[in-house]
Amino acid sequence: MSETEDFKAEESGDETPREGVDSPTNPDQVADPLSSPEMVESNHHEPIQTERPVSQYVRIESLILSTPSADAYRAFDSNEKQSCSLWLSRAQLASGSDEILTFLRKLEAIDRIEPPICSLSGYGVDAEGTAFALFPALDGYPVAAGNLEGAEAERRFSNCLRLVSLLHERGVALGDISSDSFWLTRDGELLVVGLIGILTRDPRDAVSHCPASSLPFLAPEIRRDAIFDRRSDVYSLGVLGYFLFTRTYPYGAGESGVHDAPLQPIGELLPNPPVWADEILSRALDRDPAARFESATEMLAELKKVRARVSEDDAMPIIRRRSSHAVQPTRHAVPQPRDEGDRSPTSRQSRAIGVPTSQVILLLLLFVILIASLLFLFPSVSPEAPAENATRLEDRLRPVLEAVKDEPIAQELEGLADSRLPLSERKKFLRKLVLSDDPFAHDALLKSAQEAPNGDFRQASEKALLDRARRQGLSRAAEQARLWLRTLRSNEYPVGYEPLLQVLDRSLPLDARFSALRKAYSSQPTVALRLGAALTFDLEQLEEFRPVLSQMVGDSLRLEDAAARSAIALIMVHPDLSVVFAEDVLQFREQVPNGDITWLMKRLAVRRDVHVRAIANLALERELVSPIRSVFLETIRDRADLPAHIVTALVRGASGALEPEDLAAFGRWYDFRSEKVLLAALADVRDVELSRRGIETLAGKSLVQEPSASVMEWIRESEWEQREKFSQLVGMLGHLDRVTPEALAEELKLLDSLVRDSELLNILLDTDNGVIVSTVVTKYGDVLGLGTLLTLLDSRDPTIRIEAIRALKGFNDLGALKIIIDHYEREKDARVKEVYRETFWVIKKRESEGEPLGGL
């Protein structure tokens, strides 16, 4: 088998028959998740491995996704000469083991599923025992990406459940499902990409290096009892569903996600959760595996039953009457899913047996509802309204007319209120009010919209109100109000209608404007937030709007410290506002206070917000961090393709709050920048345990940065037992251009406690750094040797030449003196020449006597 054939081991599988794969297998037959793929006929009969490591077939570029037991990387396929995505297991499999054969059979079974659930293009186990799966370059985003509306979150979760159900029906349990296991293409197709799964007999080995982002998805029994099966997948799916709907984890994030904690029902977190959410997800998330669904197939079937039950309940006349009062749905209502296909014609027929008149009653009731609905819609299209409707506006405007009877605006208001005029004539007065700066004009337009005789006149009144706001410089706020008004029906005046349109009055005092926004937020939070941010930019009153924004954004995101943050930081940290007002955010980002920079970066990094790069650049421009920590920010600023967990770790590094998991993330990050980042981390940390973990992580990488690489090699061979002592020195040597001479000199005191190791001293001398070489020559010149010191006389740094001259003072060898005198005669620096004369009496004596030096 050629290397290409070996690497793409499964390519030839398409030519073989696929008997027995398309018919679902009874899930109860599966006892061992590692051996279950053997239930189908397989082309794999022995544990084949590639001849070389996978890194020699595929060039690994950067980490993009992670599950509890595997990582996906952006890569380049050297065989096909194209970009690709590569999944690698973290645990290595023993050569020739049954686990290798099981993995090959499992991926073969997955690849045979029709229609395909993934775009798998190759798989295998390499020469080092690393299982891999190759995919085309991913074009789209993970399943949890974006700000999901309820219906979209439900659609995505249902599809995830369906895909895993297909795996379970074929006896495949993965054991390491997370939000990164599923990928949504730009065409809207959902695929499974995390297919490596748990491969070892003890799943604790496979997930021993599980990243913090994947920990909440691990079923408790995996760590507790070393067991995984389809019920473990059910638990992970429950976590995924809970996260898609609430953006929180059921039992907490990170390490806390595996601890005991009460499960808060989704109904307490969302105003309109899916009808099945609490019932299905609470059972899937039960800590006792026996209490969960047996498989994703059973879970999906139960979900459909709940949908069907609710749909049938909704079809009952009594339910229709009970819910008929809700005639003004808002855009925030989440549609309840209904699976019409699951309704049983038989069950509907059985309710009619013995009551022959019920069908007639039902038809009459539906006919009445239809007629009422048509009548309900007629006012919106009627050219003229009944007299009682036409006079309501006149009644509402009468107090305003009394207040302005002697003002120029009185004529426009009288024409608008005159119910005797045709509506077409009254619209002309709306256009005149648009051009008026009188404070009463806005109030009149608002009342005209509220008491409009029909939908056409209401629309004209609202347009006039928005046009007036734009004319007065409130263009952003007017646009947000326009987008919201488009979602309302002509006869719909939701709670919050009046206060939301009140804030478009330029003359409204700030206190009244803030009161209206707070009042509207209780019923229309999204629109109130957007209008508040829009007015902040329109009026350019960022500091004045900070209190009301801190209340609304703090409530929306549950930020305890929102009151301490600036208005621009609050707008940027809100995922919806930062997108809607992206251009304004860029324009005003210079106003972010220094104290909000790190706070903002931490939160933007978690959700992969594009603004994190701009804020990192802002911190660099203001020099808010030390030169060493700026390495982290420069990486964020210069790279748009960083995985979210790397950005988060870099932000923590920039704020001096690195954690062990961050160092581990840097170690697993296959990127040319990772070595520089790790060295910066070592140079900055002071904690002994972090230093040990950091230098151990660095030791596992192939280093190229000198002299750090050579010093690391020396540490491995000579001082590994005390490796943490050298952590900071190794980091500083990798960033000599960012370290102050004082800090470096302080760290070099470490040499005092060491045996005078000539190999280490030579490594340090090769740096050609003035501080390092001067320190080494001054302290250890007597052990460096004549040849080393004479070589230093050619250094470009005059400080190094001076220290070498002084260290050569004790040497009286005539050959050495000849070389020294030759260097003296070539020396151009007057200060260095003076040190020659002070150090060597023969040079000083002969120059004072006028004798030539060359005759020595």
C-alpha cells in the first residue's frame, strides 16, 4: 500500500458492497461502545497504521475546534495540495492494538451512512498511534455560533439529535460530544465533524487533557466510573440543548461543570421555551445514567411525542378560545414548534364518535373566527373610517390645541384634528409638522399614530414622526424605531409603544427620556436597548447615558459590575448592540477608559467578537501592559483566525492572570506564534507551580528560538529536577528586546547558585547581549578560557569588548598579547582604547615612550 493509499485508507471502501448498513440495528444489542462497529461487515481486519506521522502528510496550521478527547486543526493536505481540516485524538493508541481496529471500523461504519452525516474524506491511525480524521476545509461556523432566536436554536438542536440518532442506530457511541462536534455550513446544512470519540478502554485516559470549554459536556460517569456509552452521548446532547437555548451550562462551566449542582429549569430562564425543553432536557441531564434516555433515538422519539401532544391540545376548540385574547404577538415571541405530521387521524376521528353535532359546531366556530378576523383587518385598508373613529384623534388633540392656540403650530394641529376633512387632506398637515421645531409637534404626531382612523393613516403618522426625528439629527434612533414598527401589525399597539416613540423627541429632557426607556425595557427589552444605544450616539452623550445603559445592559447580560463601566464599553460588550452599531463602536472606541480595556477584552474573547482585536490594539497604543505582556496583545491584534480559547488565554496573559489551562492550550496550539507566546508566559509568571507547568509545556515543543532552545536542551540534560528555577530566564532569553537590563541582570543572579557549567556559559555568551555577556564575563571570566575571551574582542557591542579586555588582564602569553595589541590598533572607540591602556601596562608604556606596538 502506498503512503497516499495508507493515509486515505477508507477511500477504496466506496467500491465495496454495503450490505446491512442502511437498516437500523436494534440499540439494545450494543454492549460495548468500543466494539459495537463490529456489528457491520467491515473491510478492516487488522490494525493498520500509516508509515509516518500524520504531520508528514498534512501541514498543521492552527487549532479551530475541540471536543473532550480530540482537537481539530486548520491544515494543508500535501497529497491533494489543498486546505483541509484535520481532527487528531489526544490519547495515543498502542501499536497493533484492538483499539486501532475498532476505530477504523467505527469510521468505516460512519462513512457508510446514507445520506451522509459528514464530509469525511480520510481517516486512520498514524505511526505514532494518533487517530485522525480528515475533512475538507470547514466553511461556516460551529452549531452554537451567533445570537440564536428560539426557533433557530430549536432547529439546530433537533438536527444534532437526529444526526446522533443515526450513529446510535448503527451502534456507534462517541462519548465526547460538545458544541464543537457539529458544524453548520454556509448553505445551512448541519454536519457532524467531531467523530474521533473516546478510543481507549479507560475513557479517563482519553479525556485527561480535556479543555475547560468541553468539560461541561462530559457525563459524570465518564470520570467517576470510567464508563461511556450512548447514555453518555445523551447527557452531552442535553448540555448542548441547554446551552443553545440559555447560553449557560446546566451545572456550570469549566471544572465546576462536573460538580453537583441543582439544575435550573429552562422555563425559569426563558420566557417562551420550547414546549418539550424542560421535560426532555431534564431527563437527558439526569446524573444517573439509568434515568436518562437509552439513546438519542429514544430521546428524539420522545421529543416528537411531546410536540404531537401539544399540537393536538392546540387543535381543541377550548384551547383556541382560551388563547384567542393574544391577538398582538410581538417579535420577541418564540413560535412553539408543531410537528403536524405526527398527528393521528384516528385519534381525531375518535373524539367525534357519539357526538355527531360536534363537527358542525366546530365548523361554525371556525367560520365565526374567520369572519371576525376579516372584520378585524378591514379598518387597516378602509379609505375612510367611521365617525366615532375619526373623532377620537380630535379628542386626544384638544388639550394640545388649548395649549398652543396662540402659537404658529396651532393651524397644523387644527387641520390634523378636524374630523370633517378627508384623510388625504389631513395627511398634508402631517408633513407640515415634520418641518416644525415646536415641542408640541412630536406629541401631536405620536397621538396621531395612536388614534389613527385606519392603518394607512397610522403608517403616515409614524413615518412623519420618524422623518422629524431624522431631521433633528436622531437618524440612528429613527432607523431602529422604523425596523421595530415594521414588525407590528396595523392594529397592534404593544405595551411600550408610546414610551419607545416618545424618546424620539429631541427636546425631551434626559430624565424623561431615561424614564421612558426604562419603562419600555420591561416589555420590549431588545428595542429599548437598541434605541438607548442609538440615542447615545445620536446625541453624543456617552457619559450622560451611562446610568441607563448600565441598568439595561447589566440586566440583559447579568453583569454585576455594569454600573462601574463606561457607556461605550457597555455597548461593545453587548453582542446585539456591538453588531448593530459596529461602525459607531469603531468611531467611538477611543473613548473606552483604560480601566475597561481588560474587562472588555475578556468578555469579547469568550464570544469570538471581532472587536477584541481593536481593543487589543487600543491597549497597545496606550501602553497599558508591559513589553512582555504586549506579546499576547500583538498576537490578538495581528491574527484574525485565532480559536476562541486561545484568544481568552491571551487576554488572561495580558492581564497577568494566566491559569494552568492557558499554558496547556498554548502547548496544544500548533502555530508558529505559539513558541513566542509560551516564552512570554514563562518570562512573566512568578508562581512556582505555573513556572513548572510552563517549562514542562515548552519542553514538549520543538523550539527554534535561540538562545532559549539551547538553554532548554541544557536544562533537560543537566538541571531537569530544578527546571522551574530556570523558567523565567528561559522566557526572558526568548524576548531580549523586551526585557530591561535591570530585570535581566536580576534574573542572571541565578547563575551564582550553579556550578560553573562551561556549556551554559558558552550558550549565554552566544547571545551577544551586552547585559548577559557582561555579567558572565565579569563573574566567570577566570573559567571562560583565553580563546573565548579573545573572540569577544570582536563583538559589535563596546560594553562586551570592555568586559573581555578586563577579563584578559591576567593573561601574559606573548601570542595572546600580540592578538590583543592587534585589536587595540583596530579599535575605533576612544572609550574602549582607554580601557586597553588601563588594563595592559605594555600598551600604555610603549605609547608613552613613543615606541611602536607592532614590534612586540
